[in-house]
Amino acid sequence: MSLAGHSHPASDGAASGVLGGLLAEKRPLVMGILNVTPDSFSDGGQFQQPDIAIDHARRMVEGGADILDVGAESTRPYTGATPVSLEDEMARLRPVLPAVVATGLPVSIDTIKARVAAWALDQGASIMNDVWGLQRDSDMARVAADYSVPIVIMHNRESADPSIDIVADVTAFFARSLDIAAKAGIARDKIVLDPGIGFGKTPEQSIIALARLDAWHHFGLPLLVGASRKRFINTVVPTQPGERLPGSLAAHVLAVERGAAIIRAHDVAETVQALRVAAAIRSAR
């Protein structure tokens, strides 16, 4: 897979080139989560102060992150989150994003607003992460095409429906998103698919999605999995979000076994260690 650097004059594309090189190494990448929000489900408010957020980004770099994913609007998948205005989202990002870019890792902008994505790309971010898979803001696909950057297309629903076949629903959603991407001129090799663990799904459906990652291999695109601290873990072992590291690691190791190329996690150093140990055991076999 070639996730080449974008051609927009605001960036030299180096970060995207690094991402392509990492994927070519055939090992799972770890995307570290940086929420500069007051209300994210797991770490809301912890990194809202710019200096604390930047320090956390640097710790994730030291912990072995391959990518840093920065978001300034909570997309809490279970209880809903208060919508954030364009101005507020930008105000949260301005003092943080340039310093995160300066760490030297590829930076992903986690937003559902095309104007925020374009601004972040102008600041040096090199990946777009859209939790509505190009199906909410009609300009997202155009921005991704114009900047020629990798984009994560995530499955989502307004609400969970326990009666549906979640694998079929995710598959149909991806097909719609990929059609939007193709019509906008987004290169196929710039696309990553994310089944959206915890988003628009019951806990049971999230577990099914993790177990059935192979159902989306036919798209021929890298899969990203973000099971970190999600509620489905609580249905297996009752826990608060901050107590779900062991469950997160179990889900992520198994996701890689099922073909995930990128793991999105809060606990970077622990995730890196778990994936490397699993890889060492697998290679010895």
C-alpha cells in the first residue's frame, strides 16, 4: 500500500511518506489518541490544557507511537456528545496542533468538519480521520482529494440497532463511502477503513465486528481498529474506562491477528509492548 505524501503546497508530504513506509514494514502501527476536549468518554478534560496535551503527545512518541491522532470535539460513542462549534474546535487546536506536528510523527486530524481538516493539514497534519466516513460533511471528500492525504473512513450510525446484521451494515457503509471517495477523486491507496468499534453498535455488535474483521479484507484496504477502553469491555468484565487496559490489549492483539494494520489506543507504550511480544511469539512459531 502506498500512502504517499500529499501535493498541497502547504506541506512537503514527508509525514505521509513516513506512514507509507511504516505500513510497508508489514507490522501493525500504533496511533496514539490525544483528545483536547472536556468531555471525551475516557479522558475528557485530562489534556485540555495545551501544555499538558503537548507533554502527553511527547510521552506517546517516547512510548513508541507511529501516528498521533488529535481531536478537539468529543465523539463519545455511547451517550452522545455536545456538538462543538467550528470556532471552539479551532480554538482548542490552535495552541496544540503545531507543537504535536513538531514531534516529527505523522499527525492525524480527528474531525467531522472539512474546514477544520483543511486548516489542520495547512498546519502540517498529514492524515484525515473522519468518524462519519465522508457521509456527514459533504466537503470532507473534496478536502481529502485536494490535499491528496490518507483518510480514515470509519463506520458510524446515529444509534445502535440490535436487530441488524452489523457486518452487513458496515460493509454497505464502506461501499457507500468508497463510492463517494472515488467520485471525489481520492486515490484508493490513500484510504484506511475503520469498523468503528463502539460507534452506532451495541456492545455485542462491537465484539462481532472485532471477531469478523476478515469480512472486510475483500476491500483490499488497511483496517484500523480502535477498541481502546470501549464499553464492550465493561459487558465482559464490569469496569470503568480507566480500568480497561487489559481488555483493550486483548482486543487489539486479536485484532492484529485478524488483519488490523493500525491500532488506535490511549495507552501507547503498553499497546506497543503487547503487539511486539505477540509478534515475537508469532514469528517464533
